[in-house]
Amino acid sequence: MTSKLADLKFPFSHEEVKATLSTFFAKAMTADGYSERAAAFIDPKGSQIEDLLHGALGVAGEGGEVVDIIKKAWAYGKPLDHAHLIEEIGDAMWYYNLIIRSLGVTWGEVFSANVAKLSARYPDKKFSAHNALNRDKVAEQAALNSVTG
């Protein structure tokens, strides 16, 4: 029995495996590539509302885990665990992806809607506490409608 991975024989060449993984991970780095690949792990619950609820409850649960990691670093002086934080953010994104796909929209549409709303809220294209507290809901809704239809 060999102890070296390099000595093992696979039905695929190293170059084929490397090219496949490279393509997989390169696509996964875009929002739409991620959405497509992560969708393979969705277990539909039977109806849109059930999938939306599954996604929303998942976002809440994973969000709590993100908060807990940061809380432990802030309140207790524990070193921030970047790997664990990235893992939990990824889990939350998976649940957001479930919601987005259940709505029949894309990440790009969500991004565009959010930027349109923020542009209406902050016409100078920078944050201001005044604009954050004194929102023009009519202008924000009009901006959202211009993107979402």
C-alpha cells in the first residue's frame, strides 16, 4: 500500500482533474456561477413558500452563527476565526441563493435593485447619517421599480 497520493492511479490524468477543478472554482467565483453550482444542493420542499421559508430560517440561523463568532472575538478576546467566519458566511449565502432562485430572479437583479435603492437614498453616492435617517421611501420605491419592473 502506498502512502503517497502522487503514486495512486486515477482514471483521469492530473491535467484533466486540474482543468475540471479550475473551471469549477473559476465559475463559482461569480455570483451567477455560484448560484448555478449551489443550486445542485437544493432540496425543494414542495412549494415556493416552503422554499422561501427554508431559506429565510436558514439565513437567520447562519446569521446567528456569524454574529456569535464575531461576538466571541469582540466580547471575550478570542482570536477571530477567519476560516469559520467564511464558512458561516458561505452557508448564509447558500440560503440567500435558495431565496433568490425561489423568487425566479438572479443575483445580478438583486444587486441592481439594491444599488438603485441606495443611489436614490444617497444621491451624492456616499453615506450620510442624515439621508439614512430621513429616507424618501417614494424615491427609493421608484428606483426599485425602475430595475425590477
